[in-house]
Amino acid sequence: MATAKKSSAKKAAKKAVAKKAVAKTVAKKAVAKKAPAKKKPAPKKKSPFGAKFVGEMKARLIEERAKYLHSAEEYRAEADALLEGREPGDVQFDEESGEGDTLAVERERDLALSAQAQTAVAEIDAALDRIEKGVYGVCITSSLPIPQERLRAIPWAGQRVEYKVGGLGRR
């Protein structure tokens, strides 16, 4: 039994030494792991245009936004007005009204135009946000400058023509 006690004591001693070695390596790794150096975010490309041009475009964007917002509200109101004086199931199939309900067609058209105007408002808001961030006039796809002529025609444009149409830039 004395040998059994000695061998179990040796095993316990070996385990203790192994635990100490593991503890030392963990401690060394903890010391070696310093806080990782913070990487600076890649600098966003600044607007290639001067403050005068950007200010002019911002004024146009605000004006266009008001127009599109007004149009969206008008089309929505027209679509709602078409429903007011009508009972569900009122459909005429005679010579005067054609085949089907023209009011439903007009209402769908008004709703579609309202949705298009709302989409334009969202695009204008995105352009105004780019102005605030200082990246107005930079293509969101390629980071290349958008030509001034394009921005004068469509002030809320966020992409160069070749990327917008999906043609040359994507091949």
C-alpha cells in the first residue's frame, strides 16, 4: 500500500505542476492580449463640389421635396374621394362606362402616382442626408464623383449613370 500511496502522491504532484503550468500560460496570454488597436474607419470620400454648388442643390432638393410631398397627398386624397360616393359592388357594364369600373382604374392610377411621389421624397431625403454627411455628389456604388450635369438634372441622384442603369459599370 505504501507504493500505492507514493504513486498516487506522485500523480497528484504531477497534476498540480500541470495546473500551475496551464495557469502560467493563461496568465501570459492575458498579458500578451492587449487591447487591439482601434482601426480608423476608411475615410469617406468628401463631396467633390464647393459649398456654393452644394447649397444650390440643397435649396432645389428642399423645393422638389415639397412639390413631391404635395403631389403624393393630392393623389392620395383623390383616390380616397373616389371611394366616398360609391357602394361596394357598384359596377356598371353598359355602353357608357365600358367594360368594368373606371373608378377603380382611376383610383389605382392615383394610388400608383402617390406611391411614386413618396418614393421620390424618400430619394430626396437620402440626398439631403448625404449633404449633411458631406458626401453629396459621390456615387454610392463606386465612390466616384457624379457629374455636375447629372446632379443639375436630377439633384437627388445617388449613382453615376453607368451604375444606375446597370450597364457598363457592372460588367
